[in-house]
Amino acid sequence: MTITLHLEKSFTVYLKPEGEICNRLKLGTKVHVIKDKGDWAYISWRSGKKKGWVLLPDRVK
């Protein structure tokens, strides 16, 4: 089961945790959290067409 979130601020998306920047997501973008790794979350957006890692330190798990 994936968790759906609407971003409350802009985020930078990375290919790997602490890796290379691949995209930026704006406020209000709908994302699906696929898995967690500490404060990092592997997400998808645009109906699963795009994927990457974002740092979500203050997210409720």
C-alpha cells in the first residue's frame, strides 16, 4: 500500500539518497510514497511515470 501526499512546500528530488539532483517538485504536487529509508522517502508522481528520493525529516510515519 502506498501513501499519497500533497506537498506543503517545494522539494528537490534526487536519483539516490544524498545523490545527484534530478528534479524539483512545486507546492501542492500529489506524490505517492513507495518506501522509506530513515528521513528519505522514495516517491513517484505523474501517475508513476516519474520516481525519485526526497528528504522528508518532519513527516509523520
